[in-house]
Amino acid sequence: MLMVGSARVLRRAHRMIERSAACSARLYLWTVPFSLKPAPGVPIQATRDGLQANLGPRARLVYVGQQYANPAISAAPLTFYAPSGTRLQRPSYFAQPLPPNANKTQQAQALASAIEGIRTLHHQDFPAVHRLVVPQPYPPDHDAILRRRMDDALARVSIFRRSTRKAAKAAAMLATRMECTELEAANQAHYAAVQQEIDQRWQQLITNDPNVVLSVLSHAFQNSTAHAAPLGVWDAEAQLALLAPDLAALPERHSTTTAAGNLSLKKFTKGEVADLYKQLVAGLVLATAKETFAVAPGVTEIRTVVLRNTPADAYGRIRPEAILAARVARMVLKGVQWTKADALTILNEISSELVTRTAGPSKALAPLDLEDGARHSRSN
């Protein structure tokens, strides 16, 4: 079956790229392939690790509890959701820096680790989030309050005035009970208010409130050093932009052995580099899709456009170019044998739409020809 992109939609993407800021420090996306509609006022900032969405006040929707909005009170931010398990560290596809005097074995190990990181990007799992349940507040420290009240009541009463001291102790005990009751009521009221806010925010997340879902996705991507940023949420569909590294991020060599059994560091051919880069891009798309579905329970489909910065032109300007666009549904991820197939094979098979273009003898990923959507296709 042949899926083709719309020429009209791709031309809109072309205009988006032309309107993007001509520098690597800041990147603004106005429209993306597949008729995606970015949420109003969501600039996308390019960083060394990828893209970040500047959501403004919407970013605070991740956090709940009024006390956490008070800078005078020191407390860790409280989110309204929590992961259901521990997420493994994201594998790195960058070769680890080695000392200048590193031997060939050390170099081979670093290269093998980077290549393995590329080929296993899509293996990682992301625990699904669940609604946070705030623990019941601790009861007031009755003994500490009583000691303070007693000390205050007896501080200026002579030990020889027994009746007065007895009355002061009774008053201190009564004041302690009243203070504990008031504190307990205030704590319970605050607990109920925070839990109600959490429940309301969780309901907004699972029903795909755009502002809440955008906030959660942006928070998740930033904390996981993802290369993605959310653009918009419409109904049960999330739209993402993903910034892929350029070819310079790939290892230039790989380890092999000579006929004599000696370790050798062989340079990749152009075709091997192109194939490895396709695996990297596909792995990033799949990993980002899995993370999105994990933190946004109500999202059922994802549309992603993958961008890559061009080399600087004569004026030092760096422009983004679209190299891939894909549409993936949540339901098709069930049953995928992630560790038994490579990322590109999986992406080809699970995408309901996949737009790419290759060029040259190496069949390397090339910028989408946005003036002719009919040439951007994929076969199943």
C-alpha cells in the first residue's frame, strides 16, 4: 500500500520552515506537516539537547498545592501525577569522550557503546503515570505544643504560688487542645483542597485538556532530555516537533577484526552512515511516542514532524529542514516486539502515515521536497 503526503500540507510546512528563526538558539514553528495546528503562542526553543516548548503560565499547570506557589515556603514542587514504576536511564548515542592517550581497545568500546545506544533507543520503556494520592497529614505534635504552652504559662509564676500554677497548667492544657484541634482542622482542609485540585487536574489530563496535556508533555520531555517539544493537542491527538541531530553526531568508525584477528577501527561507508542515521531518527520518534503515551493517558494518536538543522550558510544562518513526518496510534504499540526488530522496521510497520525522502546512492534521509507532496511516500 502506498501512502502519499498532501502537497498542500507540505507547502504549509515549507512556509513554516521559512518563517523559522534563522539561528540555532531559537526556533519558532508556525505550522507543521499533516495539517497540524500548533497551539497559539507556543514558541519552540532549540537547545543543545533538543527542543523545548515555552508554554508561559501554562507550564505551571503541572504543579498543584497553593503552598508550593509561595516562594517563602521551602518545599519540593508537587505534581498531580506520578509514574507507576522506575524509568531506566535513556541510552546515549554519543560516544563518550576519551583521553588523548586512549588505546584502540578503549576507543572500540566507546564506539560500540554509542552504536548500541542508537540501535536500542526504541527499546526503552516508560512507566505510565497515575493519579497522585496525597498522604494524610501528620497529626499535630501534641507534646511539643504542650511543652511550649506550659513554659509560657509558668515562666512568670512563682513556684510557691501553687494554686496559680495549677490554674496556669490547666489553661495551658486547654490551649494545647484547642491549638491541636485548629491545626488538625486546617491540615485536613488543606489536604482536601490539594487532593481536590489533583483530582481535577488529573481529570483534565485524561480528558485531554490542551493546556494541561501540553504542560505535562513539556515537563516530561525536559526532565528526560528528550529531543521533542509539544506543539498542540486537538481532541485525542498530540502534535510534536522533534529535533534530530545532524550526521556529525554519529560515530565515524566501528570496531572490527582483520583477517589475522587483530582489532581494527574501520570507517563507516556512506551507505552505512545513512542506515545508522535512519535508525537513530526512527528510534527517537518511537521513544518519544512511547513517552508521550505513558504520560498522557488520554492521547490516542501522535503526529510528529522531525526537523534537522542545516549547516550554516554564507551569512551564518542555520535553518531547520523537515526530514520525516509520522502518525502513530496508541493501539498499534501493543504487542510490538521492540527488542526483536530495528527501529526503522517498526516505524514503517506501525505508522499509519510516514513521509520521508531519500537521495543519492547511499539512500540517505534528505529534506522533504515540500513543493511536491506526491514524491513523499512509503510502502508497506
